[in-house]
Amino acid sequence: MTSPAAYIYPEESFLKGFIKSKSLSENKCVRTYLSALDKVIGGFYNSNLTIIGGRPAMGCRQLVLTMACKQAWKNRKVACFFMTLTERNIISRLQRIYMSNSESEESRPPLFYIDYKLDIDGLHNEIERLKKEENIEVVYVESVQMIDVNEPIETLSKAEYVVKALWKMSREFDIPIVALSSLSRRPEIVGGDRRPLLCDLRESSAIEMYADVVLLLHRPIYYGFKVDELGNSIENTAQIIVAKNVNGQLTDVNLLFDHSASVFVDEILPF
């Protein structure tokens, strides 16, 4: 198991403008600050596990960073665990998001992140440490399929074991945990509109059982769809399909994807 390492800040200026957050007992939900999405799911609730599924090139990691930055700007304490992005890559992506925002250079709050691979026990230890030392309020994890398990698993698949462990952690630490998951690419071969379904999630039965919310990210332009059935342009449209939601309705949420900044924004409201 990888030895625990201290969290790091992408740059020193992120420390400026940090304001102490309210206690978790006063905040049962952490908004995504994407208004259209918050209207449907309310935000990420304490003790809930949310799964975000998407195929390659959909922008799942960028969606996570968009929400994490918005939450940090609102003085929520956010931790991101990236298994594939290097520190330089994370900083580059964050800077593009910051440049798209009107906030001043002095108002960048800290964003806790780990940029190396952890097994499930190491992840548990890091979340426990950040909860105790920093009172962290929301955790993002990349991804279910990339987290290793170092102990024998007799009756569960690895992914099912990991999903169940993340579900338990959300309740143990009373915080929302948001984890990415890969999707089957078979619909890309079959054809059609390629919209992802809940059954496209790898180990979908385990995710359906333990996840409180499942969001599926879809960008039609990736498959060559430039207009909808009414002839409206959808080149910059990103759809978040709410496939499971114990807190409310199931529907589609439309966002815009700003290619220049690689950031997701509300269709009407400014970033």
C-alpha cells in the first residue's frame, strides 16, 4: 500500500482568500453550483455516494474539476483523488478554469488533491486524515475501476468491493463521495444516438445497489450529432443524464461545454 503523503496545493496563491467553512452539521448538502443540476439533485448530500459515468472524451474529469472549483470558491473544503492525472496536468486544467472566471487572482481558495494511485485502504486513510485535520466536506475519486484492493475477495468482484467500500466511507465520515466510473463502449458499435444507460456502467448491478445518485455524461457532438430533432444546434451541449436519484426526479440536465476553457457552464446563467 502506498504510504500516506501530505496533501498539496496546486500553487501558493490558492491559500489566499480562504474562509473557514461552516461545520458539517450545519451543511447537509454541498451544491454543485451548476444551477440546472442543483435544481434536479439538490447537490451532493452527506453520507451519499454519487457515481458519474462517462465514456472516453466526454469530459468527466473536467466536470469534476469544474464543480470542485465552484465549491472551493464558495469556501467549501474539497478533496480530489486523481489516479491518472499528474500534478502538472491538474494545475494546467485548473488554471484554464480559473482564467474563465471573473474572480480576482487574490480569491483562489485551496483545493486539496492527491495525484498518485491509492488502494482502497490508502484512500480510506487519506479521507480519514483530511476529515480530521481539515474537516473536508466533499470528496471526488477517479475512478472505481482504477482503485486496487490488496486483500483476497471471495464473493465480490473488485469493482463491487470498491463501490461498497466507498458507500461505507460516505456514511462513516458523513460526507458526500463522488466517484467516476467507466462505461461500456458497445453502444458506439451498435449505433443509434449512443446515449448512455444505467446498464452501460461497468459492474452496473453493484453500482445500482450502492450508489445513491448516478449521473451519466453525454456529449452528442462527439458522435457527430450537431443539431437536435428540432434543428437546434447542440455542438456545445453536454447532457447529464440523471439515471438514479434517491433524492428526487430522473431527467436530463443540459449544460454548455466551453471548449476554450474546458469548463462546463449553465446554458443561461454565467459561470
